[in-house]
Amino acid sequence: MKKVVTTLVGFTVLMQPLLAQAAAFSGKVTLADGQPAYGAMVTVFDAAGESRQTVYTAADGSYAIRTPYAGKLKVRARLAGSPDTLSEQQASATGSARLDLALGKFADQTAMNESLSASAFNARLPWPDVKRDRPAFVSQCNYCHQMGNSWTRIPRDHEQWIAEVDKMEGLLAMPSRAQSATIAQTLWKGFDGKPFAAQQNYGASAELSRGKVREWLVGDGYTFIHDADVAKDGLLYGTDEGHDILWTLDRATGKIERYPLPDIDLPRGGIFSGMKLPIGQFTGKHGPHSMAQTSDGRIWITNALSSTLMSFDPATKQFKTYQVGHDSLYPHTVRVDQDDIVWFTIVASNQMGRFDPRTEEMTVMRLPHNGFIRWTTDMLFPTLMRIGSWFPDQAVHLNLSTHRFFGERILAFPYGIDVNPVDGSIWYAKLYASKIGRIDPRTMEVREWDTPMLGPRRPRFDAKGIFWIPAFDEGGLMRFDPKSETFETFRIPVVGKDEYETPYALNVDKKTGQVWMAANNSDRIIRFDPATRTFFTYPSPTRVTVLRDFSFTEDGQVCSSSSNMPAAAIEDGRPNFVCIEPEGGAADRAALGS
């Protein structure tokens, strides 16, 4: 299957041939002792290696999978605790090929360790005081990328770890000097490269065996698709924060398109050019981050590095840029209300943006400072960034930043945002201040609540107006009822002893009420059923999976993008679009009579 590349004005189209239903397989997966492998992943890779589909085995080890692929294909069986089994198959155009797969045993402990997720390695870090010292590590070292994967757990001496932590601080991580020293010392002692005993259980279930996962590789090893969103045209859009590109995927055909954002009179890194930006990763000036769509079809993009708001018209393929201004730093998550007003958080300057597309009026309001020291930081930080831009890639702003003394929680960091479907109010989460807030869109009156768990990141409403909030720093899920003003908290189940989870973002399917969230420390997608208070786990077919926002398709798929930074650390060395079909595996079984 040869990939065809066609260059058009302003963008490049990567096309894979559109195929009718082709490769279909069914059979059983067994363990080394001959017993059924329950919850194993069976993945079929297309001949070009650009996309794949995965189903999960039932309690008897059986599976069935239909794909659109043809030619010489790879089929892989994977299950935690066993080495992968790989088979090469020639796709048949008719019927389903019988393919049984047997899992073996690891040759030694070192080989087994290589199959573990980052969460297993983080669980054995020797913190002097876990409750006191680990929260800063989770908050500042676990969000842009997995910490503990094969790239980041490389044994280093103490001085090398200090340099690594200092480098991350230059990229806007904000531990205090004392926290940095503790983190460096703990990583030096904990990531020693020695084999260790560990077991991980991803929790097989009948629900899991009904699911199916589709993945499409996109970009290169330094593509950073921060968010993915399903638009009204059915395409999956992705914002490449590192390369200033808007990507689109047609899930039916596999066609991928790229639309470079227009240039702007700023250096690489935009107004954050004073930071030590990753070489080879952030080549752009805008840093497109999040997106939302208005009823006229335009897609609105927050550009974190240029502090601009941008629209993209899918019909004309044209961009239009709007300055945010007001010393605003890092426009972040964007949502659209019922009146087509665009709202977005501005994290590094503790602000909220409001834009009316009809009048093109931009309004920026300051959110509550939550204390004198935070007020000082809010006022100082834009000036520090401006001074830092005079010295590109030197991170001179760090020498005067208050976080050096107080740590990351000296910033409020308004992060996620959503619109209450019941009354149209605007709600946000302050990541470092651990608060949620409500804005009355008519009076602009603000009210805030402290959250019972630390690290509220990217929350969403369900159809009934219940606010669901991921607690990143504590591996939890929070439920807030605006009517009673009460919280309910849930601990996300982990897959191994002493492990913790990092739920970055979530979304609620308005049709089913199911809460879907990222579990980025252990390569999982989590589904929570509010009716039964039950968590379901979908292991990711790809190691080093770091997901951001979730979006839903009309046919019931749940989509996101894998965006570990850098993407080169992901198992395939590239990021991907990923969609889960909760009933896709069941449909394949029914169609194949399995």
C-alpha cells in the first residue's frame, strides 16, 4: 500500500487508498499455560504501518475483528504480564481467517520491566515524604509527557538530574528550588535501571470485550497535537502546538490534511521566546492549543504562544487572527456558549477571555487573585516574560519569579472551562489554586469554591448540569452539583501496587451520561458510569499514551489525540489520533458470527 503525497496551495494531503471491507480475523488468545487470555488486545496493523485497529478478548480468550485493510498485515496480541506475540498474515478479500495466538513468558525480569507503564516505575520512587514531596513532582513533571517511560527513566547521576529539572523549569515547569532539589535526588535514587518485581492488572471485563480502538499515525516525532475535536463536518481536527499546524482526519477514508497557520511577526516561541524551548519541537510562533466550533462552522483556536485567538473556516480553508492583548499570557482552553460567544481561559496571567464573533469585540477580565502573593505573581509575570524575550532561549525570567520561593501553587492557573447547559453560566478550574469558579455571562459576577482534591484540570458538564472535574494531582474524579453546592469524590483505580493516576482531561457523553477521561500514567482510557459509580478501563494499544481533550462523534465514538512531548517517545515514534467504539468489538463479533 503505497502512500501518495500531493502538494496543494497552502497545505499537503496525505492519502491512503480507500478500501472496501478486507481483512477479518477471529480466533482465541491463550496464555503460556494454555489458559484463555482475558482482556488481551488483538491489533491489526495496515500494510503501510500508518493505522491500526484493536479489539479485546472475552473471558474465553476469543476475539473477532473486521478491518478495511488489505495486503500483508501484522497482527499482534498484547496483555500485561506477557511478551507480545506477532504474526504476519496475508489479508483475504472474502470471509474471516482463523488466527489463534499464544502468549509466552518473559525471558527475565528486565524484559518484563520494559513492558510496564510509567506508573510502575513512578511507584517505586523513594520520596522522603510521599504526602509532602510527591505532589510537586506529579503537578510539575507528569503533565506534558509521561515521566517514567523508557525515555525519561534513563539512569542519570545526581548532577544530571538537577540539570534535567532545571531544563524543565525553563519550559514553564514551576517547582520551588527546594522542590527541585528533592525531585532530582529522588529520581537519581529511584531510576537506577535495576530490574524489580511488579505486576499490573488492567481489569478485564465483559464491557471491555465489546470495545474497539482505531488509531491513525500523523506528523513526525516532534509533532505535538495538543487537542483533538470532532467538527460538524465529521472530521477530526488536531492543533499542533509545536509546528503551528491544524491537522484534519477523515476517519472513513484515513485521509489526513495539514493546514499551516499564517505567519506572525514574532520569533520562534512567540511571546515566550525567552524560555528554553525544546529544540526541534516548538518550531512555530502561535502554538495552537485548544479549539471549539460556532454554529456558523468556524473553528476557534487559542494560540498559546502568540496570545491570539484565531478562526478557521472549513469551507474556505482561511484563517483569521485576533489579538487578545491586555498582557495576556497563554490562552488555553476554549468553549462556545449557546449564544455563540467564545470563552477561553488565559492561564499564566489569571484571566478569562470573551470574544463576540459578530461584533469582533474582545473582552479580557481578571479572575480573583486568591491572596496577596498570587496577586503579586499575576502582576509580575507578564513583565518577566517581556524581559525574558529580550534574551531568547535563556530563561532569565526564572531569576525573579516568585515560584522559586513558593512553588507552583503561587499561581492560580485558570485552566479548563465549560458552559453549564442548564443556565448558560461559564465555569472554570484553577489548576494550582485548586478552585472552581462560576461566571454569570450577563453580569460577569464571579464566585469560586475550593475543591476537595488537588489539581482540577479540564472539567466538563453533563446534560443535567452536573460538573465533573478530574483531580490530576490526586488521581481522582470530582462531582460538583451547582444547585446544592456539594462535592462528591472518587479515587481512580490503579493497575499496580503503590501506583497513582494522572487524569488530565475528561468529557461527558451527553447522550449516555458516561464520563470518559485520560489516565496518562498507565496508558489507559477510563470510563465512569455515574449511575453505578463504576470505573471501566480500556488499555491503550500503544505504549506511552498521553491523551488530552475528548470529543464525541455522531455514531458514538470517543476520540482524542496522543500527544506525549516529544512524540518520538511514543511507542511508534509519532503521535496519533485515537477513537474508541464502545460497541465496535461486539459489532465485529456479531458480523463474523463469533
